Amino acid sequence: MTVQREHGTVIAAHGRHYLVETGGEKLHCVTRGKKSDVAVGDIVDFKRTSADQGVIEKIGERRTLLYRSDQYKSKLLAANLTQLFIVVATEPSFSDDLVSRALVAAEAGGIAAHLVLNKTDVADLLPKARERLALYAGLGYPVHEVSARTSPEATCARLMPLLQGQSTILIGQSGMGKSSLINLLVPDADIATREISAALDSGKHTTTFTRLYQVGDDTAIIDSPGFQEFGLHHLTEGMLERAFREFGPHLGQCRFYNCHHLNEPGCGVLSAVESGRIAAMRHDLYRQLVHESAQTLGY
């Protein structure tokens, strides 16, 4: 007797263990062999091995894939996303490097990006945070100001319409209040997390896995572990120059057709940096990312 293949959505990943949801059921699935190229948000074909377990046979075609990488390995964050919400706060101070890297990853992956400034109730630190975010707002990235703790209703009213009908991942450094936002936006998120943790036998390490919450039929909210680094080793120089949206108008203005925009004479991008039309901080990151992508493993 052949076992029928079924379809499902991967709603959590922990190591090489995955939780797949299909028709209201949740199954603990593994992949064949040592491959672990499945991401949360993937639509997969699987075969049951018991009532609540299965083996993933095939990953469906992805519309988008968000991941970070260094020269040694890559870490899949989520598949089939439509939006990325970068959560920052008035305190503790957020990292511009991390924010910019996440924006570059979103641009390269064809995913819309928003910034959410949390803890706006910390009034004395708000002007400084706004000033730092003005750079990204000037590039056309929407910035949404909220206070999950002190104004939960207003926070929901601000964010829920943006999440409707989308598949959105929330990312951010630890301490930015991402968990408070998730608990506001996803009713029973903590219960769902405990269920997932038990199903994946991941014990108490509930913060170490990415998980997808289905909110209504067509809306998914994905929570990811807090991280301090966002490597983009997988992006080529050509992908990088296009992922900085402010470079766009200047890319055709270089003297040399194969310009790297690093120190060439007659470079349109460098002249825009000199005149202040491109922020020096953003060009410094571009320079750093080009350097990182050129690093290869020495054997």
C-alpha cells in the first residue's frame, strides 16, 4: 500500500525538526537524510509515518526567501513572505548596521520593509530615535510609532491593518519589545508557542526557533529569534548595488561601465555620497558588504 502525499505549511523549525500544519492538524516532520533546507512558511509535500509524524518529501516553489549568511553557513529565516517589520525601540539603543542590513536583505529578496519604533512612551529618548530613523523614512521606508506596553489598543489599531492579507516576519535585536508586540497582535501566542515547543521536543528553548502564527485565513505573522548579526554573504556585488535603493538614480552615471562604486574616478554613486545625496553611513555599509561577499573560505 502506498502512502498518500499530503500538503501542509511549515509553521515552526528547530534544528532539522519541523512542525507542519495541514487542515487544522499539526505534525512533527523531519527531512530525508541530513538536508535541512526547509524554512518556516514553506508549502511542503509530506508523507505520514504515524498519526502525528511525517517525512517532508518536497518543498513547493517559493515566492520569496529571506535568509542571512556568513562565509561558512546560511540561516533560513522564512519563505513566502510579503513583508518584513524591523522592530526598533527608543531604548535600548538599536543598531543602524542591523537595520540597514535587514533592509538590504528585504530589497534583494523582493520583500516590502517597514520600521516599527516601539516604546515611544520614553519621551526623553524619542527625538533622538526619530532623528536616526529619518534617514530610512527619507528613503521611502514607512516608520510606524507605537508603544506596545502603554498603548496596546492604539498599537493594534496602527499595525493590524498593515498585516491584513500579508505574510509578515518581525525581526529585531533582543530588548526591542518584539515579544510584547507579538503577544498583542497574536491572541494566545504564548499558548501556541508552548504547543510548538512540546511538539518539537525543544524543551524550554522557546526563543530559539522561528514560528508562524496564522491569524485569519490569509494573514500570517512570523516571529523570529532576536539576533545581533545579519550576514549577507550570499549577495553578489550586482545584487548589493541594486539593494541600496538610493543608489538607483546614480548607477548609470559612472565613467566606467563596470564601476564598483568604491574608489573609481568619475563614479556617480561616489559623487552622490560627496554631495550628501547618499548618506556616508549607507555607503560605508555597502563597502563593508562588498568586502564580506568577496571573502572565500581558505582550505
